[in-house]
Amino acid sequence: MTAPLLAIEHVSRHFGALSALNGVSLSVAARERRAVIGPNGAGKTTLFNVITGQLAPSAGAIRFEGRAIVGLAPHAIARRGISRSFQRTNLFPRLAVGENLRLAAAADGRGSWNVLGSVDRLAAPLGRAREVAEAVGLAERLAEPAGRLSYGEQRQLEVGVALATVPRLLLLDEPTAGMSPEETARMTRLLQALPREMTLLIIEHDMDVVFSLADRISVLHHGEVLCEGTPDEVRADARVYEVYLGTGDDR
């Protein structure tokens, strides 16, 4: 049996008396598109923060490509090949779109972090920035300051910044949050077009997006995995409707 790309084993995270994660275990295969859903406070973003080193787990193990990553700094985890976006845009608003992208490309997860002075002379980051801008629909906006983009375009750019590091695993935290229906459709097409060589783990509140993208879905509730399976299996699970899909709160 092929080992998973990402293995999360009995991971817990406590904030004082609050248990944000309580023994979460899940495995993500290479090339898989996995969605994580659940109500507010289920522990979804905490899980991402633990995977990427922003938070240390209170207990449990996390392995990426068979190697333990718990205890590594976020930049060291990024160098292993894991990249992420955040719920809120995390860009350099005064820098141009192209600058945001090529700084990310110059500091890719497995390369050099020398981004001062030499970045303009590096052909590879420049080329990668243009490729990513094309992929996320911003090829005509390379010279535009990121802060002048629309909200939807800023979310596209944030995905582009994550892509520019050429990750093997891409974590996206609610990439369509706050978007109009047209922007959501554009982002969904962007994500559907990502190469299968890039494994995707996504937190998303829009069930149309989830069911159109995900191979498998994990449902979190009170910091635990309630169930997981294919979109059809999750849709058919009465527990999911009780705690999430049937509540009228699609987050």
C-alpha cells in the first residue's frame, strides 16, 4: 500500500481548557483533492495552523512524505514542499502583482531565501512569476500594485503566491470567502485547472465549490473527525446534515 503524502495521527491542540482539536487523524494521498468542512469552531483553521507550524500540537504526530514535521518552524515546513493561503489576504499591498509573485518564486520552499538585491537578476523567478500570473488570470495586471486589485483578484493573487513556491501540497483556507458568485466561479475554475501533481487540501464553506473539487471530504465537529468519504458518501451521511449541512449555517 502506498504511503500517504500527509499523515496526521491523533493530533490534539488545547488552548487552556478549550480543546480545539481532539485526536484528529486523517491521511491525504498524493494527487488527492481533499476538502475539510464543518461548522464554525470545528477546528479547521487550527488544523491548518498545526500542519504548517504556526501552532504546535499538544499531542500527536504529523508526517509529510514519511518524515515527521512537528516541531519544525513554518519556513522549514514550507521548504519541505507545503504552501498555504489564509482566510485573510496576506500580500504586500504596495508591491506590484509581479513583485509579489517573483518574491515568492525566489523564496520557494526548497530554494534560497536571498530575495534582496539579486531577485531582479534571477531569470527563473521572473519566468515563474509570469507563468503563475497567467495561471491565476492576472497576466495583464503584473505592474498593478496588489492593493489596487479587487478583493476577488487579491484572493487569486494569494493563491498565485502559494503556487509560485511550487508546492507538493497546497493548503487553501476558504479561498472563496467573501467573493461574489462570479468571482467564486472564476476561483473554482482556477482550482480545477491546477495540475494533479499538486495535492490540494482545502477548507471551504461553499458546498458547490467543495462538491465540484473534492475527491474526498473530511468533516470536523468539535475538534474531531465526524466522518469522511467521497462527496456522495458525505452527502448521504445523516450526521453531516444534523451538525452542518442541514443547519442553515454553511460554514
